[in-house]
Amino acid sequence: MLPVLILAIVLTSVLRAVVIDVFFIPSASMEPLLRQGDRILVSKSTFGDRPIQRGDVVVFDGRGSFDPITDPRTPAQKAAGMVGQWLGLRGSDTVYVKRVIGVGGDRVECCGEDGRVSVNGRALDEPYVSVGDAPSDTPFDVVVPEGRLWVMGDHRSESADSRALLGAPGGGFVSEERVLGRAEHLVWPLDRAGAID
């Protein structure tokens, strides 16, 4: 029985490392699409077929952009955190879920006379933004470097995203190399389970 359990754990770990993984949503920053406590399936192979596009909901490692590279936790705390993440019981302190608004070469700005976010001079229609939220309470005008992304949460008033790091090193841009995958399906809770557009 024990060898079968070990084999199952190894196979699951390989699948989660290479093909698809489960992530816990720790905050309200992507409401109404994703709520705190939700679990999502993330495809790690999606971007082999096509480049990351505006509108994609991506999971990324924020170290080096949203978070410092160093981790102040003890080895025991890191191990406990990894087990909790692997079991889907908690989120990661350095992994984020956000929507891609701009890709390399895009000029992204907010807010013009119409009060909306625009990309390359065209105002975005953003039906995914949480009801009652402004497109952004923080004005910005940035050009996304090649190989980087400008990301924002759907619950703009609750999201710490690229806007929050405008004056920081890196300017809030996320490296495409740090993207772990695209959010594909909501798997928990079951009454809301389904594909993520």
C-alpha cells in the first residue's frame, strides 16, 4: 500500500510541476471572478502554444517584482508553507493572480477624460472590473518593456498590483519568465466551478 501511495504522490507532483497545478486564492483582489478561498486549476503549458495576451488571467511568482527575492522565513516555516500550498489549504506569500492589461511595447494609461484605462490610445471595455470600482484611483502612464507585463486585479480598490509599484525598482512590471501559467478552471467551490474566460 505504501509504495502505491508514494507513486501517486510522485506522479501528482510531476503533473503539478509540469502540466497543471492547483492554486488557492488568498485575497479579494480578483473579485468578482475569483473570491477569497477559491481554488483554481492553472495550465503550465498554455503559453507554449501562444504568447501571453492582454486579458489573460495569470498566476506568477512575484519575487523580484512584487516581492523581494529573499525569504525571511526559517526552513521549518518554509516547509510548512510548501505543504499547505501543495495541499491547497493556503496561498503563497509570493505567488499572485492578476489580469494582464499590457504586454511588451504597450502604452498603458489611466485615466483620461472618459476615466477609463487605455492601451495604445484605445479605451478598454472592462466588464470584469468589480461593480462600484473605478478603473483606477491611481493615475499612471507607462510603456511596458519587452518581456514584461502590466497586471491589475479585477477588484481595483482591493488589489495591490502594478499600480502600487510605480515608483519601485522595476516599476511594477512582471517578467514573462515569472509567469507560472494561465488560470483555466475554477474547481472550488463546486457550485461556481467552471472554465475561466
